[in-house]
Amino acid sequence: MKSKKIVTVLVVIVVMCCSTLFAAEAKEDAKKQDKAASDQLEFNMSPAIGLSAAVYPEKKINGTLSIAQFDLGLNATMIGIPWPTASGFGVRGKRTTLMLDAEIGMGGKLTLKTEAGSASAKPEKAVSFLINALVGYTFEPFKDGYLVPAIGLGSGVYRIEAGYEGIYEAGISIPLYLSVKYFFTDLVGIEATAINSFLFLTTTRDSNFINTFVLKVGPVFRFNVKM
């Protein structure tokens, strides 16, 4: 009877030791995975389509010109900042997000509004181009879901011709950016983006700025690069 108790105690001790070793190994593996993830930069690439709406206050006629256009956009995003270390490169500011965003607006209908009323015309030519460099922060409110607010600096060009009226402007912009991403797999997801760009004009004195709002949606592709 005594020997059975001894055997039972030994078995319990062995099981406890094995459990402790397995738990320690699992914890070590988790630490390695976390460290490996912290040493990675994440790149996102997102082509998208949508609509843009631009409003151009024109002082000489005391009115506004506005146009809604089809928008074709491309966004390149880096989450994390590469940083030199004693052993090479590491990642600092893992959620800090740097972006380059380009938008091309095409077509649309030009509307002129004054105190006397409003009139619309289809432009003979209507092209706009915005390019922005932005910095923001990536939140992950739920698994595989990203929320990215950002602000930046950019430039823009508008060439819209409709009879005697039109917009021929360029300037420096301050864009406000917000996107929501959801990844179905490790590589592919979907992204919806809203951008409001305040373009301060440097070409004429007919107006001080053009305000452009862009709403677009498209696929997003994710790549991880170990530093």
C-alpha cells in the first residue's frame, strides 16, 4: 500500500514537471513570435475607384464652381519605421504609419452657382490630380481590422474647361485622411477611404483655395518584410 502511494506521488510530480516545462516552452515560443512580429515592417498597397467632389469659390463673380468626378486612386502604406540598431535595422513606432497617396479625377459636370442662380455644363476637358504624403497611426479595433487616421502635405493640379468658364489651378494642399481596412487572408483585404483636401492656390487670385472630398473603395494587399 505504501509503495502505491509513493508511485502515485512520483507520477504526480512527473506530470507537474512536464506541465511546467511545456508551459515554459509555449511561453518562450510566444515571446519569439512576438519578437519576430515586432521586427517586421508591414506594407499595404491599395488601388481604388470612387468619386471626388471639388468646390472652387471664385471671387471675381462672387460665386462658386463645383464638379463631381470619377476618381482613380492608388495608396502605398508603410506601418512601422525602419531604424538603425547595433545589429542592423529594427522597427520603431510599430503603429506609426507613413503613406503616399495619388488621386486622378476625370470627367464630370461643372456647375456654376451665383446669387442670380445656377447653371451646369459638361466640360470639354476635366482632369484633376492630387498627390499627398501623409503620416498617421494604425489602430486595430478588432482582429484583422485596421482604422487609419492621418494628415499630411501635398500638391494638386486642376484643368477643367467648359466654354468661357473653367478652372486652371495648382497649389499646395493639406489632406485629412481616414481609412478602414479588413483583411480576409494574410495577403488580401478590402479598404474604404475618405480624404478631404484643402488646396491653397499659388496660380491665380480668383480664389484662395479648392476644397476636394474623395470617397473610394478597393482591394488592399499586405506584405511583411523582416528587418
